Amino acid sequence: MQIPLIRQFILLCLLGLLPFASFAQEWPAKPIRIVVPYPAGGGVDAAARLVAQHLSTVLGQSTVIDPKPGGGTVIGADMVARAAPDGYTFLLTGGSTMSLLPLTHPGKLPFDPLQDFAPISMVSRLPFFLITSPVNKYNSLKELMADAKSKPGQLPYASNGIGSMGHVGTAMLTQSAGVDMIHVPYQGFPPAISDLVTGRVVMVMADLAPVKGQIQAGTLRAVAVASHQRSRFMPEVPTLAEAGYPGNEFEIWLALYAPAKTPANIVARVGQEVKKFLDMPSTREAFSKLGHESDSAGPEVVRQRIESELKSMLPVVKSAGLLNK
């Protein structure tokens, strides 16, 4: 009689543990990866690693960065769009992936930015500045635009490549200002900045990383910032609206996404943890060292940004001849 009673007791104990065993297997039960569609070692990679380190700590599972550059960010983004929506694969990318690529490659992308991803959170913003050189003697953006208007088709501006965000942002401004300037694309910012310093080109739109040293040295001058508000990195620089050109706000931004149909509770949990992290003063300081403004805005803001930029950049992309038909 004793043995059956003991067996029954053990069975009841095991049954009682089942809910705990089930809970232990709930998400996350294995390492998580964040795909970054840019080369390792860049600013986006660095920002992603800050987020991954925090998630590893709070979720109790290793969160690794998986760089998948190529195809102008298409390769990495498509990988996440096709990944199982189980909460173990995420994407951290710039607004150019979601806002610009669909316009420059209409109908050709293997993913839909609004249908194939679940936005989780903004991560950071990189303000773009309108930079000129003291050699050209422009003390303000209005002076530069006035000179360009008086010399249609003569003044050259630089960008870090055809179809880059800097190219599109500057084209938006020149069209709005009603000026005709010559676009000179370079392979990256360094050669563009070199020619800007010497005065071979009169303007470039860039983030602070490639120009901060020259601005501090006085060989370059920031005449406006393209964001909605002044940048805390250079609070003395007016916004485009303050400089007389409202409606041309433009900035690089990063956001975190999951594949569409990822369980809502997982998306919400990650979003909550990322928001807590991005709102920390220490996080803000860490991002500022990268030249980023941390931004904890939620998924609706991400979606609104995409929808807004798809509308605002379309006429610019068309008029600049950037449609890849």
C-alpha cells in the first residue's frame, strides 16, 4: 500500500511542476539576433550593439549582432522579412531602407516596408547639417541660396553618392528654394569633404561624424540643421525652418523591427525594454558619443515616419531622375 501512495505523491509533484517547466520554455528560450544590413564597425553597427547588450542583460539570453551588408541594405532587410516570426530575429536599420528604397526601386524590392515588418521602436536620429566652407564666404544658408539663384546651373553641391539620403535631402531643399545647382556625387563623404574645404563645391549635407573636426578647426561652417529642432550637438546652428526654408526637415533615423506576424506580446516586451534603455541618461550619453540622438518613440511613430517620407520624397526622387525602372 505504501508504494502506490509514494508513486501518486511523486506524480502529483511532477504534474505540479509542469506549469513551471512550460514557463521556463517561454520566449526567449534561445539566443536572439539583430540583423544589421550595413558593414560591421560603422555607426549603425555601434548603435545596434548598445541595444543588443541591454537586451542580453534584461532578457537573460544572448543577443547577437548579425551584419548582413549588401544590395543597399536589401539583403539584410529581406532576410528578416522572410525570417520566422518567432521573436528570435530582428532588424535594426535606417530610414533609407524603409522610405527611400521603395521609391528608387518601385515594385522591385523583395519586401514591403509597411506590410512585412512590425515596427518596435525608434532607436536614434542623426541630424544632417548643411555644411559650407569659409572659403566661399557664406555666413548663412540664405546667402548661399541667394548666390545660387543669381547663378543658375553654376554652383556645385556635393553628396556621398547618387540616391543617397544626403543627395535626396539637398535636392528637396534646392527644389523648395527654387534654385538650380549642380549635383556632384562622390564615393563617400571623405572626398566630398576635401573638395568642400577647398571650395571646389559650395555645400554638402552630412551628419557630424565626417565634418565635426573641420568645423571645430574652422575650416568648415554649419549654416543649418535639417531636423525639426536644433541639435544639442550644435545648438547655435539654426534649423532649416529658422533659416527660412520650412518644410524641408530631413534626418537619418534608425529603428528596430520584427518580422510581420511576430506575436504582439513579444513585440511589446522588446519595445518596453528598449524604451527603458533609451530613456536612461547613460544611454543618451553613449549614443551622443556616436553622434546620435537616442529616441524612444514607439511603433506608431516609426510607421508615421515611413508613410510621411514615402510621400515627401517621391516628387524629389522623380525630379532628380532616381527612379530605377
